[in-house]
Amino acid sequence: PNKQTAYELIGKKRLSELVDRFYELVSTHPELTAIFPDDLSETARKQKQFLTQFFGGPSIYTEEHGHPMLRARHMPFPITPSRGEAWLSCMAQALVETNIEEPLRSAILERLTYTARHMINSEEQSS
Ligand code: HEM
């Protein structure tokens, strides 16, 4: 018997709630508002597709948008180390608030931490 995927453990409905909560937090995070669009509905729709396949579900992101090439798709946005940490803190909070329990929560956060660090493409801005 195969191990259940993270996608199966979370379920489609809870994944959708997770992403919606995540972007609510992003939309008010002082480090993040400058680089995200005001209307996050399309961003959330794509993120639901992406995380579905990232967590082992059907490849619905790739079906609509092609290969994710995530680092390349993030190049238009200056992603500094502190923005990487801010993104992860919103995700950590959303995972808790969506009742994704341990040990799954930490396993997911660990994978996302690795991916988020890979997206960093800019130095910290001096102010
Ligand atoms: C798109 C920021 C990490 C997945 C975006 C967009 C921004 C952004 C500004 C464009 C939003 C839009 O115009 O709709 C960041 C920042 C990160 C980060 C600051 C911190 C490291 C990640 C990670 C993942 C991810 C770790 C995946 C696990 C995506 C996806 C899209 C996206 C799937 C949509 C791409 C598309 O247009 O098809 N991100 N991101 N991002 N991000 Fe991130």
C-alpha cells in the first residue's frame, strides 16, 4: 500500500482554505504588500493549482500554465531574504489556523522553506 500524499491528507477543501487564509495574511503584511497585486484572486487560484501538484495531487497547474519554472516566474519581483521569511511566516500561521496538524504541518513547512529560499533573487534594500 502506498503512503498517502500530503494532498490526500489535507484534502481539496482545506487546501483551498489554506491558500485563501495565506493571501489574507500576505495582503496585510508590511514586507509583502508592495510586490503583490491588490486583487489576489487570480494569484490564489494559481497557488491552489500549484500546491495541489506540489503536494502530490493532480498536475493541474502544469496543465494550464506549463512547467512551473517558479524561480523564473518570480524574477520580476525583488524577493529579499526578509520577504522570504515574511512569506514563510504567513504560511506557518495559515497552516496552524487551517488546523493542519503535526507531523504534517512541519513536513510541509520544511519543504516550503527550501522552495522559498530558492526564490530569493535580491539583496536586502537599504533604507
Ligand atoms: C506568484 C511572491 C515564494 C508559488 C508570486 C507573485 C509574487 C510572489 C509577487 C506574483 C503574484 C501575481 O502577480 O499574481 C513570492 C515571495 C515569496 C514567494 C515574496 C517568498 C520567498 C513562493 C513559493 C512558492 C510560490 C515558496 C511555491 C511553493 C507561486 C506561484 C505563483 C506565485 C505558483 C503564481 C505563478 C504564476 O503566475 O503562474 N509569488 N513568492 N511562491 N508564487 Fe510566489
